[in-house]
Amino acid sequence: MIRFGAHIVLVLRYLLSNEMEDEFEEKLVTVGDLIINMYVRYLFSEGQEELVGVYASQLERDVCIDLFVDMMELRLNSSLHTMYKLFLSAVEYLPFSSGDASKACFEEIIERVLSRSRETKPHQYSEDFSDVVEQHHLQALQKAMIIQWLCFTPPSSIPGFEMITGKLLIRALMHSNTLFREFSLISMRRVPELPVGPHKLLAILAEPLKQKENLFSLEDQEVSDNLEEFEDWHEYYSLDATYRGWLRCEMENSSVPPEMLSAEEKDQAVAAATQTLELAFLLLEREERPWLNAVETSPFESSELVFLELHATAILCLPSGECMIPDATSCTALTSALYSTVSEEDMLHRQLKVESISLLLKAIWILCFKI
């Protein structure tokens, strides 16, 4: 019945497009969008993602965008095959970008998905601090998984598919660099486990970036800067993985009396420490292209300041790695320490905000860039 109603709406819109009075047209749009929206959600619930674009593309701009954003968020943890079906349904039936403000386009949907993925979502934490760690682990993973929508390849039957693929990959690089900055603030816990967010990003982008020379011009300064920053973060997190491997070795050895360690175990610990130090010095002392140099020396100048807001949540830990409940003294000391890392001018302009709450110490860095 819903399917029949949706098709009746489409037929009426087609046959009466030039003959409707304003009042009747408004009613047909309002009621028709409601019926089509219901049918699209039904198709989506039945796993027929390949059909949703046919009908969703007939909806009003805001309704269409909201619908696709909801569907993409719901399919984020599905298989790549299912995600790709939804991606195809959007990119085949919607224009990539549109000069018509009344029509939805794929670019707007992607921007809304990226924006919503970084919104801070409130959670009710239990007294078990492992629950806090797990929640932040999942949040980081979800933020990274969003990039997958930008890494699918549109079908060659779409006009300008190479241009679309290149634009999506460039946007993936830019958003990934923002996430890398954010993840670097929240993954400094002295634990051997790898931070899941950045490594998921690196894994998703590994294959698409193999074709980067064919997808966009490396002579474009903005593209080149973003690619260099991505490569710098790649090197940083490779070093971070080496460091955590050494830390795992040290923690395992510390649980055993020194006299009980074998010569081989001691040699492995020394080798891991040496490798970590060597890689760290290579990164810090690199002369041909200093680390994150592209961010510092961007040629783009503008009188307009662009603020990049990074959210970081810190968990107080004992040297053993066990989480602890922060008391008033600890929170005050940490708050002062965070404020001391920036200038007085930054504080006066409210570019750093620190909140102490019962379970967590939250810090929001708002970094100011000229572009």
C-alpha cells in the first residue's frame, strides 16, 4: 500500500507539474513527501538500499538530506557491501553538487555526516571506569569509520566520476587530519594498547591513496599540504605504535623480578627502547621537511580567522594504569597545568576551555588558523 501511494504521488507530480495551483501544489508536496519518506524508510528497513535513491531524490532538499544522513549513520557498522549500496544509491540519483538551493546534493549530505560525526554525544557513565574507556574507544572508532563514505569509488557511468572520486579523497584527507589532531590529544595515556581511532583511519585510507596521482593534482598547494600533513601523522602513529610495543615489553618485564629475566628478554627490552629512541630522533630532527611543517608554513593568508575546535577528554590514571576518581585538588592542579600551556592572550580570547566533572577532566582546544 505504501509503495502504491508513493508511485501515485510521483505520477501526479509528473502529470500536473505545470497545471497545479499554489495551494494544491503545497499540499501535494507536503503530503507526498511524507508518503515517499515512509516508503524510503520501509525499503531501507528491508535492506533494499539500492532503491532508496530513486525515491529519496524526489523529496524536498532538507528532507532528502536528513533522510540520507540518518541512513548513513545507521549503516555505519554494516558490511562494506551494504554501505556501498547506500553510497551508490545516493551518488547515482543525486547531483554531486548543485547550484539549485531547492535540491539536495551528495556533497551537502557528506558534509552533514562529517559534521554530525564530530558532535559531542552525552553518555551516562557507570562507576566502572572501564566503561568510560570503552565508551571513548567506541566514539573514536565511529569518528574514524565515517571516512569510509568518502573512500568508495563512484561507478564510471556517472559523468565526471574521476573528478568526484578525487574531490571525495581530498575531503577525506582534510577531515582525517582534523581527526588526527583530535586523537593525538586524547591518546596520550601511558598504556600499551594502540589508539583505535587513528589506526582505523590509516587502514581505511591506505588503499585509496595508492591511486592519488590519478585522482587529483599534487601541484595544488592545499592538496599538497594536506597530503604532507597526513603522511606526517602516519609517521607519528607508526612511531607511537613502536613506543607502545616497547612499553608493553617494559610492563611485562616489570612484573617479574629482575634476576628472573633471561638475557634474551633483557636484550629485547633494550632493542625495543633503542628502536623507539632512534625513530623519535629521526622524526624530530628531520631537516628536509620538518614534521607538520606544511601546517606552519601554509602560503594561504586571509584576514578571516578560521577556528578548529578539538575535543579531548582526559582520564586520571595511577602509574599502574588504573583509573582514579579525581578529587578537587587534582582537578585544580590539572586545570592550571592545561591553562599554563597557552598564552594569556589565548585565555583572554577564550581559546581554551577546561571543565572538571565528577568522572572526567574535559578540555576543549580551539585552534586558530589562517587560511
